[in-house]
Amino acid sequence: MRNTQQRRIILKKLKKHKDHPGADVIYSEVRKELPNISLGTVYRNLEMLSEKGTILKLEFGSNQKRFDPCPEAHPHFRCLSCGRIEDIPGGMELPPVEEKTWSKGKKITGYNLEFTGYCKKCSKNLK
Amino acid sequence: MRNTQQRRIILKKLKKHKDHPGADVIYSEVRKELPNISLGTVYRNLEMLSEKGTILKLEFGSNQKRFDPCPEAHPHFRCLSCGRIEDIPGGMELPPVEEKTWSKGKKITGYNLEFTGYCKKCSKNLK
DNA sequence: CTGAATGCAAAGCCTTTGCATACGG
DNA sequence: CCGTATGCAAAGGCTTTGCATTCAG
């Protein structure tokens, strides 16, 4: 994997995010430093980085894929109103899956867990 | 909400599924009984039914939305190789979220949990 | 009757891909 | 040098939507 300028800056921008941006957000931010970068390159790099395990690709109930600079699987919270995605701190432990009967014969490699609801701001506006 | 022939048959077809079909699968099955139904109608109905809480819309890491005739949130297993989605039996209980600090100020309405890996068949082929 | 639901087709959104060119190691 | 990565633009997959028409209640 080559260490290109594009890849370096994409990763740098992603790492600054606490929210979990989509490719479009990363694209427009990287464009400030590399005005000629193409959206395709952003997609290719985010994909590649998540395959290598450097970042995490989130594919939850949003029509857009989001990216997380932290590569370890961890739970998220998604606001159904504004779409905001937050990390849930403090590794929430899941029941061990290996010994469960449903997992017999399967090879479990990971999990995705998200809680849905309304964030602080949005739950105020709901009332 | 009107009780149209289309809606009735869409629901009937979905209920026969143990796997979790996408709109396209439902469409082609309903077409056998209603050759003139349109894909748009299938989408509109599946959407409507999931909003009413009759069925469940699954939006996990697949580019396609899948539907589950069982309306209660429950964990799933998704095969990374063949895309198959299975229910995980026996309500896997999650840690209660209400008292957690991260949920302060939020209104939590649900969760999505899926395990990923390789199903029986695919894990054999992998070796 | 009347508004909710349908069929049709076009448009939308996000993402992927083919290809010639550029550039990192 | 060589092959990976890029930029560009077009195509792709799934889903949504506008509009005239139909049909359930």
C-alpha cells in the first residue's frame, strides 16, 4: 500500500472527527488542501483503509456509509432525527458468542451494535 | 391505512420468509400473483408497514435494505460471504441502557445488533 | 364520492468502475 | 522503471417521487 499524499490527508481529516462523517464530508474537507482530489479516490481510500483495519466502516441504518477513525468494533448511538452518530464510551461487553448454540458451525468475526433514539438536542425539540 | 390487495399479498409473501428478503425478492414473488404490481408499490408498502410496526426494516451492512416479518427488534447474523441473514433465536438480552451515563439526556428507542462472520456453508468453503 | 393507494417512468443519491495518466518506492 | 493510485466521467444499484388514474371504504 503506497503512502500517497491523498491517503495521508484523508486519514488525517478523518482522525479529527468525533462525529462519524460520510465520504462526502471527508471529500469536501480534503478538497481544501488538495483541490483536485476526486471523490472516487476518497471512496477508494476509505474502503482500502477499512479493509486494512486502520479505520472502521459503519453501515447502519442510514443510507450513507460513515467512517470511524477508531478501528475497534464498538457500539454507537444514532439519532433518528438529526442523523448524528456518537460513540458509546466504555466498552460495552456483549455476551460471549462462542458457546451459544446458534453459532454452531459458524465463524463469528465481529458484531455491530447501535442504539437508536433521539439525542439531547432533538429530544428537547420533540416534546 | 387501506387494506389493498397489494398490501395483503406483500405481507403474505414476506411472512413466508425465514431469510430476510430485500424489496426485489418480494417484488418478484408478488408479481406471480399480481403481474402488474409496480416496484414502487412494493417499496411504499414495505416502508409503510415498517413504520406502523407490523414488520421490521433491517438496514445493516449490506447495500440493500432487508425486511423481517417479525416486528420486534432482535439480533441477527449476517454472512459476509453469501449475504445470508439469519435470526438469532432466544432473545439475547442487552445490558439495560437507561441508567448508563452515556444515555443521559437522550431518549433511547431501540437497538440494532448483528453478528457478522461466515455461515456453516461458507465457512467450509473458506477452510 | 373522495382521498388513499397504485402503476409507470423518471429522477435521486450514494457508490463503484473503466481507462488513460501520474507518481511512489 | 513498474505497478499502484489517481482524476475524470460515466455507469450502477437501490430507492424515492411526481403525476394521472384507480379503487377501497
